[in-house]
Amino acid sequence: MVELNTRQQLEKYIVDHPLGRINTAELSRTFGVSRQRICNLLDSIGEERHHRAPPTDNHCKSCGKIISKKAIFCRTHAKILERHPGQYYQCRACKTYKLLEHFAKSNISFSGYETRCLDCRAEWQRNYYRTERGKESHIKTTRALSQKHPERQRAYYQVYKALKNGTLIKDVCFQCGDSNTQAVHSDYRHPLNVTWACLTCRNNIPITKIEYTSNPLEDGFRDFIKTKIGKTNGLGRWLEIIKQYYQTSSITNQILITSIEECDNIEGLGKQYKNLAAQYVGELLPETTPKLGG
């Protein structure tokens, strides 16, 4: 009996299976050749059932407008769910009825809130960040936010260090008493002045956030420290000590100079701060140098 070659076997398979899709992976294992070889032979024969079907558009049932794959209606004809605080709504993920306060706000949804509760949203984020793509996305997002809002990163780092050395004690939620809380700042210029709140109650803090404005003197000092010792971990602590000692929210040239002169009397400021601050004033603020001799 004459053994059939791969092309003849494919032609015979097509005759025996005139309908349905052709699985090239299965044929590759059956005939002992690569999938690319199977695809090339099918193309030469004129067979197209192994090609992927083109994506189909999803249309709104009311007006026929092209919409996303999982949607049913376009935004114009979608059913708008009115939400009122204090009422119970069903989470689309866990199917549990929860208060509106347990749903995150959303600018995309017509109702103004997400369809998933905070717990389901957090669980999804944890699972996503365990994947390689999630890790890359998290690193990219964190880096972008730190570059756009460096004051936030510095404030959170100061909270982390204060919790680690015992200067700051984590507290329960100010409203519901939940122990799973986060530090919420009202003013990033005072990183240790925080309110402890859970994910549900953090939007109910009765304080007004103060818009952060950068201080050129502090930014210049931070860049100077980084060029000298390669890190600025201690600078935030130094600045906070100075602000508390002189009871101010912003450091001026005169305060910086005075802190150098009174460094020995200020707890938390050591020899390293005194040397670096004196260099900064002498090199980058020459107009104030004569005042250091007092």
C-alpha cells in the first residue's frame, strides 16, 4: 500500500469533513508536522476554514449603534440606575446587597458609582497585581504618580517610617471602628498629621484637603541632598522636625539658616544635617551666607 504524503492526507481529510472548523493544532499532531506547514498546505489547496473568524460588531438593541462587546444598549438608551446614599444595591460580582457607601465612585458609569463593591474591586486588584502584566502595570502607574505627585510619595514614606519606629501608631477607623485602615492626609506638607479611615469611610472625612504647592527652597534642598549622598530619606524627617520646632508650614531662607545655627539645640538634627545644610546655603544661596556668621 502506497503511503500518502501530508498534502494527500489533508485533501482526504477535507473530503471526509466538509463542514465545521479545521483544527490545525490537532492535524499537526496527527500528521506529525508543524502547524505552519498545515496552514500553508490548506492555503494552497484553497481551504479557508482554518482561518480565524473576523470579530463581529455588537449593536445597540434600540438604535443599532456599535457598542462594546459586553454591553446591551448604548449610553443614550441604557437604563440609568438612580442611586441614593443609605440604600442597598446589589454588587454585580458577589451578588450581595450592600449600602451605596460600599461602592466606589466612577466617572464612567451613569449612576456615578461602580457596579462592583469595594471588597470585590479590591480582590480583583490583588489577583491582577499577582500576574506579570499586573506587576508591570502597577510599577508603571506607581512611577508615573510619584513623578506627578512627589509630595504624596514623600508623605506616605514618612508615615511608613513613623509606624516602623513607633513614632506613629495605627488607629481604627474614625467613623466605624474598623481595624483595616489607611492614613489619609489633608495636607501633604504635614505628613504625620493623618486621619485613619477604612476604604468605606475615607470619603466621609469631615476635612477639606489643602492643595499642595511646592516650595522651591525645599525642592532645591532635596535635589542638593540627592546629589551629595544619593538619597533623601532623612530629609523629609529633618524638614518635619524644623517645621514643628519653629511652628511653621513652610521653610524660608531665614528659618533654614537659623536651624543651622541652633542645630545642637534641636532634637533630631545631627552633624550630617548641619554640614549638608551649611553647604547648600553656602553654594546655592550665596546672598544669605554672611548671615551664618552671627
